[in-house]
Amino acid sequence: MSEVTLRNVVKRYGDVQVIHGVDLDITDGEFCVFVGPSGCGKSTLLRMVAGLEETTGGAINIGNRDVTQEDPSERGVAMVFQTYALYPHMTVAENMGFGLKMTGHPKAEIDQKVAQASKILKLDEYLARKPKALSGGQRQRVAIGRAIVRGPEVFLFDEPLSNLDAELRVEMRVEIARLHREIGATMIYVTHDQVEAMTLADKIVVLRKGRIEQVGKPLELYHNPDNRFVAGFIGSPAMNFLSGTVDGRTVQCKGLASSIATDVGLPATGAEVTVGLRPQHLQITEGASHRVEMTEALGGVSFIHVTSPAGEKLIVEARGDVIAEPGRSVGIGFAPKDALFFMADAAGHRLR
């Protein structure tokens, strides 16, 4: 079994604490993605699992073993880094088998495992090439192949696609998803790109400032965020957030020039709240309440940027070749059931 368990995990650098008591369960064979903005601690947490960063407090278990104090080589993990870290003077086959060679495995066994990994990653025709003769995507596949050859219990990926162009990132996302289906191993993947997180993960862990904000399946986090931070981070374009004031069972929303009736548990009349609406839940309607600033026309979809009478910015998603001219005045429509409500304080907890 290769489940990963973190219990009250803490990381400090001197007097500065960067990971704050993280508790997490990753089941055997699960694809778990750590996501969050730069500096949130996701790579530090991954490196703690790998043993590349010392754990200041708490415990890390892989399978039924406490590996908190074990060396990286003893943990049964293999890591794929943002940089390919390939030896330029070695062939693809030599790079993939180097780890086993250093641990004294027989050549026949190394050759067999390299052949198996190259077949999975479609690298057979490149085994005799040097890294300089490969594309970025091919080099990343070699780095992944080097991890596969080791036969780890857990694969760790630290932003492996960030050096690739947009087309190659899409291609490699498909490759990594296919690899997970074929191997069935436990994988932990770090990214700042929430699109990667949504498309790859069985489970997403959203981190902010060294703390877990929410854990769940991709669509669960998308449709049912626990707070404003998760609601704004998961989804592209990001959710629109507008200021509102509670008036009994309704919220007066200046950014929409309207009131929203709701049955969620609102605070007392007069309290400030934040209203969240995703771009696809807004529609351009007849009226003159909002001013169009620009339209991003992408072909099958357009993103129309508008400003409310109160000066708040919104993005409206429209299907098809919809172009609203800058300076035009438009109305904004929405269904009240699509609105989410959050406390207006720094924590931004969801009102339910």
C-alpha cells in the first residue's frame, strides 16, 4: 500500500513558520494535486514528503511506515522536478537507468526496466539520443521515465510543466493522466496552475500561507467552495466578487444595481457581505446599467469586461462570436440561485 498520511506537519526556518500543522490523507493510487499561489508552501510540503526538507514537527507516513526522519532514498518515492535535470553527456537510456546503476542493479534488470518505461512513455525511438537532441516535452518524458524505472511507491511532481509552452503543456497533461491510469501509483503533483489541477486531480489540496484552505474533488471545490479564497482561485476566469449589504432576507448588491433574495444564513441587517458570481452565470441583457470596457473574443467564447455603476469590475462569459463594443452600456442578468455569499472579512467564510 502506498497511501500518504500527514499529521500536524510543521516546517520552520529559524523563527519563521511556513507550514502550519497540516493534516492530510492521500489514499493508495490517488492523484493528489497541491495548488495555490506562489509562496503558499506547496513545494515545501512536497519536498518534506520527499525528505528533501527536514520536518520540524509532526509525522509523515508512507504506507504503514513513519518516514519523517528517513533519508530520501529510503522513502520509496521518486521526484520529477521543474527542471529536467538530465545528464547531457548520457543517452536517454543511460539517463533513465542511472539511478538503478548507482544502486548496483544488474545491467539486464536495468535494460528491462528502461525498456518497459520507454514503451509506456513512447520513447523507444529516442533511447540512443542525447538530451540536446530532444524537445522540451521529450526531455520531460525522460525525466518521468527515470522516476518510473525506480519503481517507487509514490511519484512526486514539482511543477513539471512550467517550462513548456502552452501546446506542450496540454500534451503533457494528457500524457501524465494516461500514465497515472496505466500505472495506478499514488501521485502528488504541485502546480500554481488551477487548470492543471482541475484536469489532472482526483483530489485537490488548496493551500494559502502554509495552511490547507480546502480539500476535495475538483468539481466539488468549484461548485462548493468553503471560502472566498478557494472560490476565487478555482475557476478560469476567476469568480466575480461584489460588495453587498444585508437587508433582511435579501442582499443589496451595488455591483449589480439590484437586490438578491436568498435562503442562506445571512448575518444581521446592515452587515457587509461579498457576493460571488461566476462569469458563465452572468448574461448581457437590454439595459444601461454597466459600461463595457473590452471584449476578449476567443472564437467559441467571449469574455466581456464591464464596470458597474459603483465602479466594480465584472467579467461576463458569452458563447459564440459575441463582441460588445467598448463604451457601450449594457444590462447584466443572472439567476439568484447561482450567487454565493461570503463574509466580507479577511477570512471570507462561505455563508450557507
